Amino acid sequence: MTVDAQTWITRYAEILGVTPPSPTEIEALLALAGVAAHASERMSAPVSCWVAAKANKTAEEALAAAEELAGSLS
């Protein structure tokens, strides 16, 4: 059985004991993944999100850093 993304995210967050991301945070995370995937290999997208979480950065801070990095690489 498959579930929709929102259900997965909510239930996964519950299991991990954290609040699920807000719609604004989800937009920023998807944008971060897009920047990472387009500026490098696609595998960078999920791993960049993990790195941002490990660095305790907000989704918005992580997106800004990814955009800065992508700009410096072009």
C-alpha cells in the first residue's frame, strides 16, 4: 500500500519525534533539492537536505546556502 506524501511526512515525523515541516518549509526543501539536483548530480538533492538537517539549518537557510553555492559554480 502506498500513501500520499503528506501522510508519509506526517507519520515519519511522528516516529522521529519531531514536528512535520510546514508548507513553507516543504516548498523551501523542494527548492533546495531542485537547486542541488540541477547544479550537480541528482543524488545531491536528498543528501543536501540531510546535510542541512545535520547542520541544524532551517529550510530557508539551507536553500540560501545552496543557491549561493550553485551561483559560485556557474
